[in-house]
Amino acid sequence: VFCNLLFLIFDKLFIPLISTCFYSTEGFQNFKVFYFTRKAWSFFTKIHLQEFLARFDIKKKSTGVQYIPRCIPKKDGFRVIVNKSKRDKKGKSENMILQSAYHILTKEQELDHGNSFIDYTQIFNEFMRYDFSASFILKFDIKGCFDSIPHDNLQAILIDFLKSDEYYVRRYNSLIKRGRYCVNKKMCISIDNSKSFADIVQNKEAKSNELIWDDVYVSYKRKECLIEEICKVIRENIITFGKEQYIQQKGIPQGSILSSILSSLYFQSLDTSLFNKIVKVGRIFRYVDDFLIVSPSLDEMLSILSSLKYLEKDGVTINYKKIESNFGIENWLFNNQQIQNLSQNKEHVKMLLDAVPDKNKFVTYCGLKLCCRGFKINLNFERIEHSCAYSSAKPGQMTKYKVNRFLKKILKDMYFVRRNAFKYQNLYDVFIFVFRKILNFIRKMDFVNIKFILSIVNRSKNQMRKLIRNLGTDVTEKKLKLIKNKALKDSGLKLFLQKIEINISLKRQKRIFGRII
């Protein structure tokens, strides 16, 4: 009764009262909430929304689906987002309708991705195959990537990219046991009708603790209908702001399930016509709009940058604030702010740059730091406090689950292979990040089971040891234990557990002393 009363007071009184004066929203940190006064929020968001809508045209009143944009704060301003997953009166959202199109494009790109990569795992696997030891490294991204891509170009790209005249998207269900719970997963298995359900079951690698059944869902798409469906979403992106309606004339809709993959396809189409003609001895890595160029030739680096002037006519420009390299080009570009000057003064610029790459200078890309000597994990210790949600119902089990999930995500082979000069530093960084994450959780707990926490610590060490053994690195058991103990001390977790143990011991002594008296 008390809980219901408390919920009612907050829901009907406190939250509406606070909302009249303040605006609360999430930001660039996962679970950090920002509060603004209504006046300040309206002032800043209006500026960014008007800048965002400058690429739109005012449209007459439409009965089609309309979206309301909103802003979320980030380090250097605000990001405008649109929720395309919101369901209409029929219970469907735009992203739900485009699920089949998304699966088709993803499967096709897996077969022919060029220099574009769908996820970090693909990129890291390619990194393992490339020799960075004497390479110039350049990283840059495209400014306003989604808002700059021309619609007509995308339609032509899709016509060339889709190889088949018709597609069948077949899905099946699986029931997986995870601990004490069963999880129902819907999966897309193929984009053609060649596989039967029996083939799916036979080819399934891990069938233990998994129940698979066929829900007989097959979506049929003809190539021209699929392209028409995608182009319709791109061209009929209607935004409502104030009393006006706006329609997007250029770029990809924000918040769409297809935004990232369409952006990748646009730059992938430029590989054949532009990028691959320049980079012969080097390698291009691209994740959506983030480019990483690696080459032993400085001429290739300058040529690839000069070639970007051909894209500026479409509004595709470099974000000069986010350029990184190991040969000093970022300083020249930031001061000049023009690619044309680079192409005109190529030899002069070459004299100003380092003749050989700086082997100790790191470039940050896709959550890691890389240089000629190897790879380091790029962990943001400042965001630990707001990186995970805390569960008051089962805090111990949730802590164990979160730590285990983090380790599965971060333990990549490339960080710990024998040739990586920073493998010991990476081991220490992973340990200290895990221990600080645990410390962040247990500080919120009403009761701490020290044995349970230490079991999570040892489990983390065992996972690291297993990976190291599989890789055949020269990290010994003794060295791993020393690194773990140092991280346990430096993270503050060891001291915190010792204080808890002392407090428990004192309470026990008082209890015994009280019984004697």
C-alpha cells in the first residue's frame, strides 16, 4: 500500500510539478539524466532544430506519417533525433515495415562489402591480417553524413547493388535457455527460398539447450518493389515542427533502421569509381561514415584526401575537428579547412609533414587506439558510473551478468596476441575497468556478500586466462595474477572490500560482547 501511495504521489504530483519548470532528458552517456530549465532548453534546441530543418522544404498539410524531432545533449552541442520505431494506430512502425528490406540489404552487403564493414568484429578480424608496423595511419569522418547523401544517387546505387530479381526473407523462432530463464528469439535465416526448415535445423551449430520451431514466415520482395519501398521512405520523410510540416529533400532519414547501411552503400559505390583507384598498396577501413586509411605510402594518403574535393559538390565534407593521424596532417588541415588547398600545394604540404610515421602516436578508431606497434583498448573510465543500470531486485546476479557481458564484448584476440606490444597494458586496463564497474555496483548495495564478489573477480581472471591460452601468448599464469592483484588494488575495490570486512567483524564482536554482558 505504501509503495502504491508513493508511486501515486510522484506520478501525479512531484513529476508534473518539476516538469513545468524543468526538462529532463538522456544524453550521450547511457544512463545519465540531464536537467535544463524550460527557458534554456527551448532556446538552445530551437537553434539546432532550425539548423537541422534548413535542409528541408516546407510542405503543405499532409495526411501521411509525420515525425516530431527532438534533441539530446552531447559533448559539443545537441544531436537531433527522430523516433522511427514509434507505432501508429495499426500497431506498426516504419522500422517494423522495413525489417525485410534491412535483412536483404545486410545479407547482400555481407557477400560484397568492399571497404565497408557492418560491425566491429569484421573490422577487428581485418586488422589482424594487416601489418601496421611501418604504415601511415589517417582517421577522419564525414560531417553530417546522413544529411548530405543525394536521393538520386542512392536509387542508382540500389539498382546496381541488388543482384537478384526477387527475394524471400524466411524467419524462424528459437527458445534458448539462459540461466533460469527462457528467451524467445526471432531470427532471419535466409534471403532466398532454397533452404527448408529441415536444412536450418541440421546446419545449426549449437543446438544444445535450444528449441527451434518454424513459424512459417516468408516475406516475398521483388527487386523493383523493394527499391520503391526504400526510396519512398527516403523521399517522404515528413517532420512536424511548430505549426509547419517539412519534407526532406536531401539525405537519409534520422532514426531509420536503414540509415547506417544506406550510408555504407553510398560510400561503397565510391570504392570502385574513386577510392580503390588511389589506394593500391594500402588499405581502407570504413564503418558507416568513419574512415581509416592505412598505407606505407605518404603519397596515397595525400591523394585520398585530395580526392574528397569531388564529393564536396554534393555537400559531403570532412569533419576537420575529428581528424587524427600519425604523420601530422591534421594540424595543416585544421588550419586551412580546405581540401582544394591540399591538392594544389601537395608537394609543399608533403615537405611540412613527417617523412616517416610516428610509431608511438595513437589514432582512435572504433573503440580502440592503434599505432604502428599494436592496439590498445580505448576505455572511458569517466563513464563507468552511468554505463550500466542498477538492479535493486537482484543486484548480485545483475552485477555478475553485466561483468560477464562486458568481458565477452571486450575480449578480442587482437588486444592480446603475441606481436601486440601493449598486451600487458590491455590486460591491466580490462581488469581495472571490470573492478571499477563492480565497485560502482556494490556501492549501491544494501548488503555485500564478499565471497560472491570475489567469485566474480576470479571468474573474470579465468576468462582472461582461457583467452590467453587459446591465443598461445607468452603471458604466464604468474604474470596474469600479478596484473590482476595490481588492478584490484589500484581500482580501490580491494580497500573497499577490506573496509566492509572490518565493519562486519566489528559488528560480530559487538554482538558477541553484548551476549556475554
